[in-house]
Amino acid sequence: MLPLGEWFTRRWPWLRLAPLMAGLLPPASGAIRTDSAPDTVLFQFSGAAGDDTWGAVNDDVMGGVSRGGSKIIDGVLHFRGILSLENNGGFSSVRSFGPARDLGPATAIVLRVRGDGRTYRLQLATDASFRGARISYQAPFATQRGEWLEVAVPLDSLEPRFRGQRLRGPPLDRARIREFGLSLSDGTPGPFALEVDWIRSR
């Protein structure tokens, strides 16, 4: 029988790919995509060429050994991997790198997800930075094993964080959202799996 880690990487080979550090991402375009109307679909994961690209950022950027990545299968984003606490690690994430979005009037982000019972995090980023890297605005959402759920994350619940540490500010600029992301950092090592049908504003 193959070791669990090797089984994951053979079945999902993209988990081997080393991610780019958030602070080393290519400069974002100055264009702003207007998505500010309520009940706007932000991501529907059709797999079409025009879809936003999602890439992995795991704790190996800081010496950890967690593995994770995403793939679109039949219109669903699959975020899967193996979380490890070795080498002071313990997080895995996937992030979109599309044009900036204006979510000014929105009050929440709603996701239709099917998880494994673990608590994941929604994370957004703007141009705001701390020590040369983007600040991540985060809030948790719970899942139920094997059950499709619609979870709503209020935008005012997102906290500015840098490398897991909470910051005092700046506040989230909803009109210039440069990055969407999903992450896991619940302190429990082992395999994880989250499916996302769509993401929309409300």
C-alpha cells in the first residue's frame, strides 16, 4: 500500500507544485472589475479559459511541509491536500489571481461548499501590505462532513492578519479586492478536502 502522502500526489500531481509567496505575486492590473451589485456570482468554476486562476500557497514558503492545491472538476473547485505541523508549519491555501473587484455595497460573501467537518477560512486581500507582503483579511466558516451547505461570511467579520497574527488595521477596502482565497489552519494534521460549487456576493 502506498504511503498516504504519495497516494495524494499520484492522484493529484499538482500538489507537488511549489507555490509563489503572496509577497512575490506579479503586480496586479490597475483595472477594476465591477461586481458590487448584491447577489452577484463571483466564481462559478466552469473551467472556461476566462475563469480566474487559482494557485496554491502553502507553509513550505516558511519551511513547513504541508501540501495542498486546487483543481476544477465538473464545475466544482476541489481544494485538497495534507496538513502537517512539522517544521512549525500548519497551513494550506489556494488563492485567485484575477482582476481587482469592486464589492463596495456587498455585506457578505456566500459560498456553496461540501467539506469534511473541518473549519476553513475565507480570505481576501487588497493592495494593503505589512512588511512588504499583502495583508490577508480572514474569517472562519464551518463545514459538515459530506453535506452541501451555503455559508455566509459577513465582510465586517474579516480580520486583517499577517502570517497568522492579527493586526490592528487597516480596514478592508471593499472597493479594491485584489485576491480571494480559501485556507485551512485548524491545527489538526492529516488529509483535508473541500469542494466549492460557487462563490457570490450578497
